[in-house]
Amino acid sequence: MNPRSFVHNLRSYVRVEAIEDIIEMLESPPKNPRPEELTRSKWYRGLSSEEKAHLAALFGEVADSVLFKILAILDGVKSISEEQGDFELHFITENGQRTLINSSSDMFLHDIYNSE
């Protein structure tokens, strides 16, 4: 895995699946749903197709914003602590080969995310 494939996989497996999971939960609440889940589901099922499409697009924007900010933190351009330091994200294969995913010498992960 390299930085580009990591970001691509985040988009494919995290962003897309998260949106699909939320929409599925709105369409069919889980077993033993909380009252607020039932309320949201009833509200969602009352929306028009156009309104549902707008909501799905909004979920996409939220997912993009969250992933972008997390990647910016991993890149070291956004801080979540007053303490100075860096994050290192490594992909380690079964045979022990290590690949640094968020190397500052490569393109930043958040920039890769925006370029896809």
C-alpha cells in the first residue's frame, strides 16, 4: 500500500460505506431501535426522492470534511494538541515490510484526497 492507494481505499471503504450504512439505517432501522432512530427513519421515509438525494449529498460532504481533517492531522498541517509532535502512519505487510504512508516528502494525504 502507498499513500495514493491508502487515500483511495479510505474514500471507497470508509466514505462510501458510511454513507450507505446511514441511508440503510434510515430506510430500515436496526432491531431494537432507539426512539430517535425510529423518529429519523419515519422522517426520512417521508422525504421525496429529490430530498433524499440532497440529504445523501450532504452526508457525502460531511464525510469528505471529516476525512480531510483527519488526513490533515496525519499530515501534520492541522493540530489537535498543544504539544509538538508528528504522527507516523505505517502500513506493515504480513512479512514485516513497512511503508510510511504519511511521509512529508511525498504529496500530503489531504491533498491526494482533494485530487481524487
